[in-house]
Amino acid sequence: ANPKNSSIILCSSIFRQNFRSLAMQARGYPKPPSKYI
């Protein structure tokens, strides 16, 4: 595999993990007031 592809795959997997943890945190908290959106 060429290094560019592997780095893209690595970045996307890290992003996915971060996104999942953020989504879990967001689910655990009440929604912010609409003025913050």
C-alpha cells in the first residue's frame, strides 16, 4: 500500500473514534440552548 493511502486510512479511523466518543458525550448531556447552535 502506498504511504499516502495508509495515512488517509489512519486519519479516517482516528476521526471515526473521536466522532464516536463525541457523539456518546453529546448523548449524555442535555441539548445546549438554541443560542449556542
